[in-house]
Amino acid sequence: MCDAVDINLGCPQNIAKKGHYGSFLQDEWDLVRDIVQHLDTNLKIPVTCKIRVLPTVQESIKYAQMLEKAGCSVSSLNKKKKKNN
């Protein structure tokens, strides 16, 4: 039994790039939205997301709002930007 599902959309490591996850999904808003919606619809526990700062404050806010609308209960923001390794 678990209390929540946390999606780590902030991992900037090369392994995340190779595996197509973490901060390397932050450019694929439709995919991320679909993942969060699917989890929120099919689970009876909260979905949370860890994200990194996008290039502008406005983009970061818009991204967080998209996650919220998709069903993310809580998002946490890492103040560091994704580095393109």
C-alpha cells in the first residue's frame, strides 16, 4: 500500500536523458499531461510532481498550472534549471 505517487520530472542526469524521463520530459507537455491525467484518473491516491525551473518564470508557472489541471495534487519546484548534458 502506498500513500501517493510522486513523478520526478526534475532529474537532469544523463541516465534520465537516455531513458527518456526526468527533466528531459519537460519539453513534452502533452505527454506529461497525459501521464498525470492517467494516474489521477486511475488511482485513489494523490499524484505529486517534482519539476525544475523552466527558462522563464511565466513558463514555470504555466507548466505548474498545466500539471495541476491534469490532476497533480502537489508540485515541488527545484530552483535549478535543466542542464543539457
